[in-house]
Amino acid sequence: MKNQRTASRVIVDGLVKQGVDIIFQVPGESFLPLLDSLRDSKVRTITCRHEAGAANMAEAYGKLTGRPGVCIVTRGPGACHASVGIHTARQDSTPMVLLVGLVDRPLQGREAFQEIDLDAMFGWTAKWVCVVQDADRLPETIQRAWQTAMSSRPGPVVLGLPEDMLSDLTIVGDADRVDPTEITAPDTEVERALDLLRTAQKPMVIVGGSRWTDEASRLLEAFSEAWDLPVCVTFRRQDRIDNRHSSYVGDLAFAPDPFLVEAIRGADLILALGTRLGDLTTGGYELLKPPKPDQTLIHVYPDPSELGRLYTPDVAVVADPVRFLASCAKATPPENTRRTWSATLQAAFTASLVPAACPGPLDMNVVIQELSRKLGPDDIITLDAGNFAQWVQRYYPFKGFRTQIGPTGGAMGYGIPAGVAAALVRPDRRVVTFVGDGGFMMTSNEMATAVQHHANLVIIVVNNGMFGTIRAHQERRFPGRAHGTDLVNPDFVAMAEAIGFAAFRVRETIEISATFDHALKHDGPALVELVLDPEAISSRASLSKIRAAAQISATTRSM
């Protein structure tokens, strides 16, 4: 019949219609027809070494582009492995679509080989889960998947594709491309918010979330400067504003600077822009206490179901950051200034940039200084989870939007896949990945993916022979009783060279600059291992100091 296509062809044509240029996958027999259709398309297929790596790459693609990253995995084990990427996309509000090949339709519900219940597995983490039983409904399903992933608070969508359905024939046409719907701020609510801002004496802007753009970042800088507003960011959202800007005063991460904590407590008004105000941002819901904070609260968020869910704002604005800031740009700034308040916070932030001493022969502070000097404002840093990231987040000045890609949900094993994705999506930029020795061993297999698909990135492995973050927590709770957190590692340099990376090892501070030059100028992927003294467990305190403080505290409690 004329215009007949297989279901797999309809899917691939639908992906192209949605602007998909790259998919990340680990092959499975449950979606072989889909792989066959991809072979004849312009979509670049990136074959990964583990479904967790593929899912993390797709999630990073969503952060880098604002459109859903696509991951394809097989049923059962494949979907289970990919679930970490779905959880990260949920926590980080990242648009993403996971396609899962399933058992044939006649076998469903009988616990067939590798059968899995997608609704039960992803019902909470995904925004929408759908098993497509009818090829004729594929276009509407794809359109809805993209609309759901990008709308309101962005997030992941999971589509199940029965293996036998992929070979069905249909004459259905393609659906139209979906673009994010702009959520414009209501004029009356914006004016109410601005009226409160005009009279505030100690305001603070807390910036976070997704749905940001280059324009939103520029508008934020202009608005905060014109209105004399100090701006801080939530965990791993430093690239929402140029960190060198006069309004920027730091980030609310796991261990925020004490001056910033006190500033939040002492503020008379909080403008929460794009952030949900989760537990990390609010210090376990203590800096802003639900349901009604002590501070006047203006909450701007693109999802109306989030506004008022935990906190009762004085003004709630359903809007994208860019649309809210565009409306604010039209308003006249207040005549009264808050220079004393702003200047105090800016001075405190500047003082906080003086690094604490780093124990051992390799100084992580110099690592960050050298990297900041050698990278351009548009170059990208991807982060794994771990204490090593404290040096990056505290001392590296992020200068442009989408230059920091890391999991706000704190999943280890994210950094390398995200770095591979960034190098593929932005080949015109240099990409540097920071990962600890623990996280490195979780997804180092994706270095082979980088070599196979010519993804040029520099991986910096911070090797201190332990799961550092957990060890720090362990010493605080059970000082001197380390157990289950030490690591015996392979030769990372030899391992990287065997895969096809150029590899370097740095043991002393004096070696840092020249090694980075070699790695960054290398025509191909490179790895730099930083051998860090275990005492250098965080950017604020040594391992011995953490242990000693915990022992003193325990002794005091027992008296």
C-alpha cells in the first residue's frame, strides 16, 4: 500500500521531526527494527557501554540543549540500568525521553523473559509512562512525549515499545514539531512582586531550576544590577549568572558559606526565581520554614502545582525565568538604594574566595586557578558527585550559561557520560570532566564510547583512595571508625592509555600547569589523574580536623 511505513520507521521519522540529531543507546534484541530504521536516517547513533551511561548522556543532552535527550534501551535489565538517568532527570527538571523495547504484546502480563512493568517502575520518577500498543498512535504519542517532557516543570518521559509492534505497518502521518510553550508572567502579579521589591531593605534573589536561557541570564544580570539585588544560586546552578558579576554572592550547596546562610536568615524578602526551594537550598527547610517563612516570599516558577505546595508565598508568579525577567526589565528601579546590604554581602563573598590550605603536595586550589586561567568563558565543565567538586563549585568562576553540567540529585557515575555527551553536542568547545576515583570506576567504560565516537574531552580524576564524601560523613558520625569506604584502585593512567586516551599523572602542584597544557592541547581525549592526599577531603577542613571536631563533640555530649 502506498505510503506504508513500519512502526520503527514512524518512530525514527518522528524523532527527526522533533529535531533529534543524536540518540544514546545500548543495543537489545527487543528493538532491532528500530536500530535498522536508524541506520537509514540522519540521526547519529551513539553506542554506549552501559545503559546508565547512555541514560546519563541523554540527560546531559537535555541540560545542554533544552530539548529532550533520547536514550534507547532494552527491557528488564536495560531499563533497570537506565533508571538512574531517569531519577536524575526528575530531580534536575531535565527534559528527556527513554524508549524501552518490550516483550511481544501476546506475552505481556505473564512475566516473560526480561519482562518489566514500566508503570510500576517509573510511575513516580517519570512525568509520563506509556506503552504503545498500536502503531497508528505513534505520532500522537511522540508529540505528547515531547510536549510533556518540555512543558511546565520539565522532566523525563518513558515510552514502552513492544518488539512485535515495531514491525507493524501503518499509513499514519507524522505529527508536528513541538516547541516549549513560553509561560508569560501576569502583569498584575509582576507588579505586586516589584512593589514588594521596591520597599525591601534586605532582599535576596535565589536562582535555580531549569527552563533558563542565555537571554534570561543576561536579563538577570541587568535586573539585579539596576535594582541593587544580591543574587545567590542553588546547588550546581552557578552558570545561571556570570560569577564575576557584581550582584553574585555565592551558592547554596551542601556546605554554603556561613555569611550566606546568615544573609538568608536576615533577609526581609526572598525572590525565589526558577527554584523549587528544596531541602539543600533551604538548609533542610530551616532557612525558610514552611509553610510560611519569616521572610516575605516571592516565588516564580513555571509549574503552578509547585507554587504553594510547600511554602505559602506572598506573591506567586507562574512564569518562565526569562518571561518574568523580561517583564521586570520594563519597570523603573527604586530610588532608594540598598548599597550597604549589597556591599556587605559582596565583600563577604569576595573574602570567601580566599582558599583554605590544602594538605599534601598537590594543592587543589591551584588546580582550579590554573584551569580557570586556561579555559574560555564558553568551555564546559561536567561534574560527578563527590567532595572533590567543592573546589570547583567554590573557586571556579562560571562565566556563561550551560557551562556547568552536573547532577543536582547527587548521582555518582554521571560526570564521564555527561562529558562525552557535551563533547558530542558542543564539539566547538573544550569539555573538562571532574570525577572522583569512586565515581570514575562506575562509568569509566564510557571512555571507550568517547574513543569510538571521537568525543574529545579531558577527564580529571581526583584520586584519594576512598569514597570521600561518605568518609567525611562517617568521620563526623563515627570518628576514627572508618569502615567500608576505602578503595584500592587500578593504574588509572595505564587504564586510560589502553582505552585510547592520552594520560597524565600529577602528584605535585608544580606539575599542574604544564600537564593541563598537554591535556587541553592534545588532539583527542585525555585523562589527568590528580593524586590527592587523603587529608584533603574537602575544601573547608582536613580529614583530621573533621575527626577531631567529631570526637570533641562526642566527648561533650557524654559528659
